[in-house]
Amino acid sequence: MKLGVFVNQYSQSNSTLDRIKTDNLGIILVQNGVYHAALKEDGKASSLLSKGTVYALSEDLVSRGLALDKLDSKVKVVDYNGLVDVIFNDYEKFIWL
Amino acid sequence: MIKKLLFLVDKLPYKAENSRLALTHAIASQTVEIHLEDEDNVEPVLAFVGEGVLNCIKGQKSLDAYGITSLEGHIKNALLLDLKVMVCKEDLKKFGLTEDSIIMDAEDIGGDMLTNVLPFADILNEMEVADHILHF
Amino acid sequence: MGKLAIGCFSSLVGSMSLDFAIKLSEAAINKGHQVDIWLSGNATMLSKKGQRKFQDYSALEAKTKDLITKGLNVTACEACAESRGYHKEDTLEGFKRKSMDYYLASCFNSDRVIHIGGE
């Protein structure tokens, strides 16, 4: 299953996401979810970043004053145009957390 | 052609309307054919996981307390209409619930379908085979 | 090119999820895709006439109407709208009002479905 998971929250963990096992998982950070791409807590990066291929929406990063060149190296930054391509080309089903 | 839509519910009832809208939309499948070509239809499947299993507790009295229909009533309607309803076995256990605690049938309103209490792995299989997932 | 269905149940003001839905729709339409937006729950407020634009709040009416002229299909849940006091005469031109089965049909006919829950 090619599953794209939109993460729009920062602080809450989600048990549904923790239990999903699939070969092709995309984590798409939008809205407050983009903080996962930019912040470390106690020096540790978000555990979300190791769950799959990670994208972060540039418009939501810049809105929050998060520098695009200071993100975790695992994160691919996309704008809305790039996100459309991710949706149509890379994944088939989506959930929104 | 039949397309399967999985309604995945993991949120608590009443304070927010997510789970209520999941149920009402799934039940709306009864009339979707009017918008589709001949021979096309939608097969809705409801899956309650995580905190979402708490929607399934029986004995809900929201009508008395707030004058609104209960999620229990909607779940029973879903069963009456032969919609597949799945509840995560592990999450029921986590919350100390058993099949006796939740809505397992709609016999009192003439329904034959039973709620399926299943491991999360089975629900994940349903996500795999669904054409689209609507996560409420 | 493909078709995207977006179901958004979030409030117009106080949540940025409708902004997300509209901006994503714009990008998709500009790339030649078709987009259906289904508004249910609090998102039906996007369909209401008389929205006033302030810098401090999401103002999506003008953009949405522009996208409708470019082919965006926006439909509000009639029951959700009516329960909130939005009647047919309150509905912005170009916005449809249908029952919930319409969203299911939209999902059936779409290549990709993004369901954004309520907030």
C-alpha cells in the first residue's frame, strides 16, 4: 500500500500511525506538523522522521519562521505544486492526522 | 464496478462531530447510486480503532441528556443496513472493554449483521484493499 | 491528468485546513487536474455569503470563486449547512449543496481522496 500520511499536529503522538506497517509510507508534514522537521527536543529529532519518506510543506515552514536550510536532512521540502506531484505520483491513499 | 471506501475512526465521540459524520456519511451509501453510472456502487466499511472504539460503548443516553441522536443509534443503523463494522480487539482490551460492553448487533431493530471484533492487523488488511481511506 | 477529491470538515476561521484545501486545489488545477471539494460540518461556512475580508482571518471567498471559474467543483453538505442556519439563499454563487451521498460518489470518481477531518 502506498500510503501518504498528512501530519498536521506537533506534540501529539498518534497510535494509529504507530501501528501502520506498509512498504511505502510517506509522512507529509503540513501546518503544525512542520515543527517535526525543524525542531529537536533535548537534542533529539522527532521520531516521525524515521517512519518513512518525509516531506514538509514550504508555505507552512516559512509561515512559522522556520528556516528551510535548517531542517533535518531527511526532510524533502515541497511547495503546493510539489505536493500535488507527490499526491498523484508517489502515493495512492491518504490519511490526515 | 464497486469501490470500497474505508471509514477509519480513531477519535472520541460527542465533543467533536468527526465520528458522527463518519457514520452518517457511511450510511449515506444507501443512496449513492443516484449519482453514479449503472452497475457502479460504493461499499463502505467502518473501522473503529484507538480511542475510536469508545464510540461503540452501548447504553448511550445523548438523546436524553442533550437531545441529539446517539452514536449507538447510528452504529445500529449501519448494522441494520448491512454495513461491515469492525472494532479493534487490542484497543477494546486496552480500555478494559469486552464484547459485552459494546454494540455487537442491531437485533432489536431487525438487523442481522454483527460487529466484527478484529485484531488491528485485520483492519490494516482492510486499509490495504480499500480503494480510498477516509480517516475521521 | 487525474482527479482529486478533498473532503474538508474544518471551520473557515480558526483553522487553516480550508486554506490548505483551497491552496492545494489551486495548485492541482493549475497543473491540469480536476478537483472536487466537499464541505461538511463546520466547513460549510465557506459556502456562506457575506464573508468579510480582514487581514487577521482566513479570507477564502474570492479565491474559491476564482477557482470555480477554472473548474473547481465545490459542494456543501445541505444538512450540515441547514443545521447551522445557512439556507439556500445564503449560499455563494457557484457553490453546490447536496446530500452526503454526493461525497461518496465524488470519492468513487476520483483518483486520489484526501479527507481532512473537523476541528
